[in-house]
Amino acid sequence: MPEYGPPLDLDRSMTLRQLRTFKTVADLKSFSLAAVQLRLSQPSVSYQVKELEAALGLPLLDRLGKRVHLTEAGSVLYSYVRRTLDVLDEAGLALEEMRGIKRGNLRVGASTTVGIYLLPAALGAFKKLHPGLVISLEIGTRARVQEQVLNNELDLAVVGPALKDPDLAILPFVSDELVVVAPAGHKLAGRKGLALKDLVDQPFVMREPASGSRWSLEKAARKAGAKLNVAMELGSNGAIKHAVESGLGLAVLSRYACALELSSRRLVELDVRGFPIRRDWNIVHLRRRRLPASVMAFIEFLKDTTWLSHNGAPGRLRPPTD
């Protein structure tokens, strides 16, 4: 007959804090990333996982270099922990709804342009209405912030165009315009009806390949049969604007991102056929999650765009395309 040890006393074996830490490490596959997200030191994260493994008497995570993978026991525990924490989070949401949105957290993500040039005004106006909320804004690539929404690290994100995923609800927000800009005094400024093929001998300053503006420009260039000269890649719209002003090339930027430079004539918009390119920004959130009252209120606040004119945000707000 096989010998079995005494049954586990799970009430004493593990704590909610340990379980949340274990789940975060498993989701991110990294102790260091989990420490950043949980706002803990990495030794503290490692200690909590080791304590959980010691209490259960089973290894839960394999540490393979910098990456972490679930063991067989870890996979079993993870499925139960995820369901348990989801239920507890739902209980917290139900209690929050009874309390209204006087307290709580709002975790928002955004791709670069909308996150820098539009959302701060919205978050500031929303914070004035609900001063008790703790609001955070994470800016990154659209793929990164959508992944954070899928992992329940963010309550919602504003991106465009959204990457399709069956677990994400996608709500139209507003439309942006991408324009071709040049430094003041450029030889093409003032010319009418330019084609993208007229620009093939011009150097372009572009964002990284994963950016939405780069994707939209390359799609338009393929359609026009034009091979553009990428002279420089820079990681921010601010750096690109400075490069264009310095005469290093042309660029395609959001009208929101360069509104100030266009109005002051430091940059000029070229008249290129097919431009401006209109692109939609979308609000995405986890479809299966019951949204907190604060998140639902912020989504409704975003869709009612009167906050924009009241807060001096740049650009020309347009409703989303059909």
C-alpha cells in the first residue's frame, strides 16, 4: 500500500499575498518583472514563492536562466489560483459598486501618440470629478498595452488600430489624422497634388516598425507603389519633430502630435495625395471581466468628448469612422 502524508492544511499553508505573487511571476515569466509590477523587491518576491513551495512541499516554478516556467504542480495550482483570485476580484468590484467611485484605482494604458497628446487631458479632467481615485497611465506599444489588458494588469487601453483578440472588447473612440510634414522652407512646401512617388528621393524620419503611424505609412506606400527612403528611426514623436525641424528629413505624424509646430510654422504640412490618412483609436478592455464602476465611468467619460474642448487638448477631434 502506498504511504500518504497528512492532508495539506491549505488555510495555514498559503496566503493570498503569496498566491498573487506566484500568479504574477507565472504571468510575466519573470521574478524581476513581477517585482516591478507588485512594487516589491525581487528578494521579497522570491521569498514569497519559496515559502509557498515549502508550505506545499512541491516545486511550482522552474527557473531557467532569466525565464521562469510552471512545473506540473505549478500548472495545477495556477488554474485554481486564477479562478480564486478572479472570484475575489469580483467580490471587490461588487463592494466597490455599493461604495460608488469615491475610492479605488484606475489603470489605463495607451499607445504612444494618444497616451502623450490626448489621454493626460482626459485623465486630468476625470480626476477632478473623482479626486479619491488613484489613476495611473502606462504608455507603450499597442501590442504591449493590449497584452497588459489581457493579463489584467491594466483596466483598459486606448490604441489604434487595435490588434484583434477574441478576449478583448474593442470600442470605437475617436479618429486621428496622419499628415506628411517637412521643415519650414522645404522645397516641396506649397506644391499641390504631390504623390508618394514624388517623395522617394526624400529621406524619411520614422518611428519603429511596430508603431501605428509607421504601419499606416508603409501600407499607403505599398498601395502607391512607392519605396520610401528610411533615413532614420527614432523612438518618439518628439525626437522625430526635432529631426524634421533640423532638416534631417520628412515624416508622417499624427496631427495631434504636431499641432503646435504646424500652428507656429516650425513644420509645414505637405499636400500629398491620399493624405491625411484617417485612423481610428479604440478603447479595449477584457471582455470576460466584470468592469469596476470607475472603469465604466471613465469609458463613458472618454466617449463624451466634451472634455477635450474644455481642457485645451491639441488637434481636431473627429468621431470614429463607421
